[in-house]
Amino acid sequence: MFLLLLKGPPVYLAKHKGNISSVLQKSVIGEPHLWLESLQEWQNLQKQVSKEAILQGQREVEKRKSEGCPFVSKTKVCKHDTTVKDNFAQYDQTAREAPAQSKNMSSKEVNTARSPTFSSDNDNTVSFRVSCRCSGGNAKKTTAQEVGRIIGLLLSKQFGWKPNLQRPVLEVFVHLNDMYSVVGFPILRQPLAYRSYIQNTGLRSTTAWAMVTLAEIGAASRVLDPMCGVGTILLEAAKEWPHASYLGADISDSQLTHALANMKKAGISDSVAFLKGSVLNIPVLSGSIDVVISDIPFGKKFKCSKDMKELLPDIIREMERVLRIGGVIVLLLSQNLHYNLKKNVYFKSVQTTEVSHEKEALLKCKDESIHLKKGCVHHDFQSLVYVESHPVSLGVTEAVMFKCKKI
């Protein structure tokens, strides 16, 4: 979870380091007052997070006391609770002292004093580090480490902040790709993708949650993931919509074992079932599923990108078979697979379903002629309507969430 400081158009970096610094100063650092105002807001949010941590610690202590658990060290619990309170008290004291110190300062010094001033060394500087990601064209010109180093130097020069790579008070997150540039401050120390109930990790849980949100799952929906892996997508769906029923299939025994362990750990094994089977021959009755949702294998971990381009239309055709009329398919694809899908596969669009059959036939013929000229194998899905697609970052890899409906 981030406090968004900046989201703008893509930043194009030059190969020369001097030019890179100039571009980053203008496009990423921008107006200094925005950083200081955002830092003040981040401080307020951290205070709220600290309060929540104290309340949570107190609730855990009271729960253990009420249960009378003999295996819990009360001394340890109290020590931890006191440490949290002491940290919050130090934080609160710093926030109160900052305005008082600003009376005899210039306007520039006042803005600096308003930012959080506690650090590991107890001085008046903010300790920070920069976490940077570069993808697309920028990744070919320079490294994320180099960009992060330059941004760190610019921030130190601009605000007098102190770099601390091990235990910084503030983390600055920067993501530069071909679609946008983003700068933000993480609000929580623990990544939002972390789920305590996941025993065996697979797809990033935040991405899985976004996919199931697109899938229009209802209270009585029957949801299928035909390549479920360790079951992360089904797990997130079952946590959010516990009254639906879920089925996972995979060809790997070890993956199914991990998926079952995840469901038991999360306490939702009653609503999720698993079976062994191939995505090209799903052992499910035709028209019996409301939602099909799946992470199509791609990337360095799966050495099958070329094969997957050929298999993807057959996979979608099998998903189409098991899906009921009005059902939804949501897929996570690499950018290459998504491009290949748009290029070689014909879906109806929302617009074509509203025009006459004659116009639709003309559009289809025109589309087919284009593909035939390019020498592509064309696959036609008359009953699937393309709905939407969204780019998503998976760290180093860029992917796309693709959604269609059966009519």
C-alpha cells in the first residue's frame, strides 16, 4: 500500500549519465514542496499505523490472558508491547517539537522541519532508501540500481536526507516503464502481498485478488482454475466470496499437494475441491462453470512460451466449452501472449454485438483477410465477447489481465 506522490507519463532516459540525472531531476523529483507535503501526510499515516499496532498488541495480550494459555511468556508480550508504545511516544514527541522549532527559521527551513525527523541516529535528517524498478525501453539503457542511486543522490542534495540501505525510516518507491512513471511512499512495513494464511507461495496474492475482482463472482458461483498451481487465485477468491464453490485442476501432483495444504492453512478447504487433469481436456461437464480464471504459464520459470502461443487458442476453446452462457473468463497473460492473442484470435467485441449481422460478417471477413495476408493461423470464437484488458506489473515482468464473456 503506497501513498502516491507522483503518477505521470513515461520518462525516457538517455544513455549518458549526466542527461539521466537531469531528466530524473525534472520528471521524478519535480517540485520540492510536493515531496515535503507528502512526507507530512506520510507521517500522519504512520502515526495511525502505530496506534493500530498498539491496539492489536493489547488485543492479543487480553486474548491470551482470557484463554489462560500456559505456553505464552507474559514477560515477552509485555516487553514487545512496551517497545511499540515507546516508539510511538518518540514519534509523537518529534511531531510536536517540529512546529516549535520552526519559529526562528526561514521558510525553507520551516518546510524541512515539518517533515518526519526521527531516524536511527537521532539527528534531524530523514534516513531513506530508494527502491527502483525499470522495465521496457529504460531497462535496455540502464539498470534500476543506477537509476535508484541517482535519485538517492538528488534527494540527498535537495533535502539533506541521509541514505540508509539497511534500516531506513522512509522508503521511496519508483517505477519507470513505457506506460507511466510512479513515485510513492510505502505506508506499511510489510508488503500488502504478504498473506499469513498462505503456506506455499505462488502468484503474487495482490495480483490474484485483482483477477478475482474482475471475475464477477457471485454468492452461488461455480469457479474453476484449470491450471491452479498452488491455488493462490482460488484462495483469494474463497476468502473474498466464501459462499461460492471452487474447483482447481492441475496436471502436477506436487502442485495439487501444495494447493491442498494452502487451503487447509487458510481454513477454507470445505469450499474448494481439487482434481488432476489437463487444461486441454478439463474433466468437467460442458456449460457447468460460471467463472474460469487462470494464470497462463509464462516467464523464465516456465520454458514453454513458444509452445504456449500455439496452445493458447486450444486452451481458451476448452474453457469456452465448460463455461455457461453469461459466464466470465479472466486470464493472466504475458505481453507477448496477449499480443499474439489479439493478432491471431477473433473475439466479438461489445460494439460488434450491437451492429447488424451483415456488418459483423464484413468486419470478420476484413479481419480474416488481414490475418491471412500475414500468414497467421486464425482462430474464431463466435461465442466469446472481449470485455477488457489491464496491464499489470509483476516486478521485472510486465503482464496483462484479459477478460471475456460467453454469449
